[in-house]
Amino acid sequence: MSVMEVLLPVFMQVILTFVVAFSLAYRRVTLVRSGALRGKAIALREPNFPEHVLQYSNNYLNQFELPVLFYVLMILLLITRQADVIQMTLAWIFVVSRIAHAYVHLTSNRITLRGPLFGIGLFVLSIMWGIFMVGIIRVY
């Protein structure tokens, strides 16, 4: 696999993180400018935010949970030249599940949809790590 083929799903995950971050910033700034929340209250974090802003804040934090393991794995796949069609297919499934999870989290926030989407990402990422570990053990 080419470097670009490996990095494209990483780029998409990074773009998702920035989209959520900028959306969160916009909502926080809008609250302060409207007078609905004082800037000082933001320093005290979540308990002071309305629910729709909390959704964005929580989703932003989600972007630094499972995706961190994804980023590390993708770097390792590049370094060790273990990236193949199976890993890249799984990488795209992971990224699509994260985009879908973020969409549900930031809109309806329906747990009955969000939970399975999270589960798909978790399952796929664990399979990716398992394949990688077995591949490395075989080499060494």
C-alpha cells in the first residue's frame, strides 16, 4: 500500500476532529457573545454549558479516546510495512463508524444508534490491532 493510501483514513479522522473542535468553539463563542454565559463560567467547564454545547464538548473529547489507538496503529502499519487491503478496508470502516458516531452524537444523540456505532468502531479497531500483532509476531 502506498503512503497516501494509508494516510487518507488518518486525514479523514483528523478532519473530523477539527470539524468538531471548530463547531464546539463556535457554539461557546456564540453563548458568550449572546450573554447567555459569561466567559468566566467557561473556565469552570461543563456544568455551566447548555446540553447542546455539552454534546459537542463530549464528542470532542471522544475524538481523543479510540482514535488515539487508531493513529498509533496507522503509524505502526506504515513503519513496519504491514498495511494491506484488509487493514485499509478496516481502517475506512473505523473512520466511517467514527463519522457516523459523531453525527448521531451531535444531532439526535440517540444512544440506541450511537452505542452500536461506537461498538463497530471498537470491534474493528481491536481486529486491526489483533491482525497487526499477529503479523509482527510472525515476522520476529
